[in-house]
Amino acid sequence: MIEDWVEEVKAKALPDELGMILVHNGIVRGTSKGGKPVQGMTLSYDEGLLSETVSTFKTAEGIVDIKVWINNGKLAIGDDIMFVLVAGRFRTDVLPVFEQLLRKIKNEIVNEEEA
């Protein structure tokens, strides 16, 4: 998936617009944020809010493309939670959008229940 996304972004972007691609791969850990063992998690998310959020962040200065995939349902330790890709012109354009997008996904779009 990630390799396909990267190739797609590179193929569509103008050479003077694309200077950085950042990718995040969230994975189910064997422990909670508090350090207690978990068996896995149940994950759900608001698809409409995700679509709206990605569309908004794509309009940021210097951003070429954004792609997000979020897993849904019962996940085991080691399963992928999400992939997020942000591509843009400069590091100074991409990094803040990447961080803000991840924060919004984690805090407002995704619902995680540890098992």
C-alpha cells in the first residue's frame, strides 16, 4: 500500500512541488499507554470526519497530497492501526500538517478500546 501511494504521488506531482513524503504506520502495541498488558483493541472511526479532515489539510500551503487508511474492527497485537502519508514541497510545509493531522485523527476521528 505505502509503496503504491508513494509511486502515485511521485507520478502526479510536479517536480518543483514535491520535496518530502512522510509516512506514519501505527501498530497495536502489547501494552497500554499506562504500561499494562493488552490482548489487542477494537477500533472504529468516523469516515465522514476523516474525509472532511483530509480535504481540509490538503489545501494547506505546500501540500501536494495526503492519503490515510485506518483499520476497523478487532485488532491483535502487531496489527496495523493506520497508515498516513503527507507529501509536500518543503519540510517546513509537511511536518506541521503531518503532526496536526495525526493529532486530529487520534483525538477526534478514531475510537480505540483496548482489550
